[in-house]
Amino acid sequence: MLSKLLDHNGSGGPGTSTTLGKALLVVVGVGVVTATGYGVYRLLKYRAAQQPPTEWRRVGEVSDLWIYPIKSCGAVRVPRFQCSSIGPQVGLLRDRIFMVVKSADGTFITGRTHPTLVLVQPSFDARYELMTLSAPGMLDITVNVRQLLAATPGAASVWDQPVSAVDCGEEAARWLSRFLLSEDFGLRLVLYPHDQATRPVREKNRIHALLTARDSGALHDATSYMLVSEASVADVNSRLEKPVPALQFRANILVKGPSAFEEDDWNWIRIGETVYRNVKPCTRCLFTNVDPETGVSSPEQEPLTTLRKYRLKPGLGASPVVGMQMGIRTLGSIALGETVYVG
């Protein structure tokens, strides 16, 4: 179309064509410059958004810290932890580096379908190298984590994504099968052996633009860190006939000080020298209904039923939000009582 305009001799004679051509070239040039300038602006704005702020505001302090070494199983409460790229850790006590899988195909199981998983309670020795498993009606067994890390990994699957996994042996397999299935076989315990995330962002989570593959953690559902505030838990409990403990929301970090659900709007979080990015709201599933003390899922489907009445967010379907999922941007450590800042 532009070439036709430039070549066309209008009724005004040869001069008209030249003038029109120059005018159109100027318009095109301005458009290119404008588009380029806008593209540069967007790029600079995006890069700026990826940088931690220079000013921070105090919002509260850390009131509890938990690590869940086995996906869907009991928590280990700690006074402090190191913040690695794949999640909280104290020595070889690391967040969600173990999971229970089906013997037949290596696919994982969770508390959604097997709520009594929460009654499997891990504990660690003073050097954080030996993990002991306890459960009601079962004799304790010990898993040598240090030894497992030297073994050759095989393969397993979490959320249809393949992962490297070291099998933890026959004793752990029989123990879990007996407790969870009342059978001598059917389940196995596996260990994620890497220090870095290896999975891409799950397809369902790609709507969250700030979430990247480096945030995927070890065997986590979405990210390597999750935070919730005491006030948010209290707000939920104020609407329930039977209150639930903060542990039922399975956060790594509990914060006291901010108002209910204030964490929804935090962009950056700093605790000590550790800096996190809020990359995704923490959507809640059926596992939220499982009592961590009894391993029983609420017959009334609480607190999920109540949460769906007032904590749904646009674009997230029927999954209500409590807490936020974070990606780590500056490594460090955090401890109970430390001040929490946001930017």
C-alpha cells in the first residue's frame, strides 16, 4: 500500500508525489521510533521490576518455621533454617526432598488421596544426617540420608513431570506400605538428590508471569517457599465452627504483625539478608481440609468450603487463596523472631 502511494502521480503533478512520499516516510519514521522507544521502556520497566527495592517497610516478625522433609508428611519445627535455592534446610533436613510413590509406576501420592500421610512424622539426629520415621502403631525406622545421596538415582514423577529419584530401600517401602495400605508392598520412598530445581513451571501455573523454573524447588507443587500470617489464619478461624491450626496451611514461614491477608499484596519480602519475590498466590486444595493431628479430612470440607465463600481470586477458578508462594532471590538464613520487611 505504501509503495502504491509513493509511486502514484496525483492530479497535482510530479511535485505532489514527492511531497506525499516525504510525508509518509516521516510518519513511518516517527512510528518506528515510537515503537522502539516503547519497547525499550517496557524492557527497562521489566528489568527494574526484577530488582529488589532500595527501601523497605517493617511489617512484623517470624513467629514459626517449619520444614516438611517428606511431601505431604509431618512437619519438623525448627528455630532457624538456611535458605537454599530449592527450599529451607538445616544440614540434610531439607524441604520436600522425599516423597512417597507407587511401586508400579513411580507416580507420587499426596495427602489429598491419602490423608494419613500427615501422621508419618520425620525427625532428625543432631547432625541432620539420619531421618527417623514414626507413625501410630508402627515401630520407628531410620533412613540414612547421607548414604542415599551417594547412590545412583532412578526416575519418578511428580505432577506428570519426570524427576531424578533415589530409592530409599525395602525397609522404608514395607513400612510405608503397611502403614498406609495395610499391605507389604505397593509404595516406596524416594529422595530428590539435586541441589538445584530441575523441573519447568507446571502448565497450570504459567499464568503467573513472575514464576520461573528456578522457583520450582525440589518436589514442591509450585515454589520452594510459602508464607502465611497469623492474622490470616485467625481470620479464617473466626468464620469456622471448629478452628484449624496454622500448621494445617503447611507454610514454611509464619509471620505475626501484619493484618489479615496483607501478604496478598506484598511484592518483595526481606528477612535478615534473605530476599524473596512474591511469585504466586497460594491456592488451596482438598489437602487443606486434613487435620495434621488426626490425619482425618473434614467431613464438612472445612476450611475449604468457607474459604470459597470469600477468598476466590479472578482467574484462579474454585481454588481459594491463603498465603503466598515465594521464589528466593538472595540466599541467606532466617530465624524465629527476625524482623520481616516488605518492599
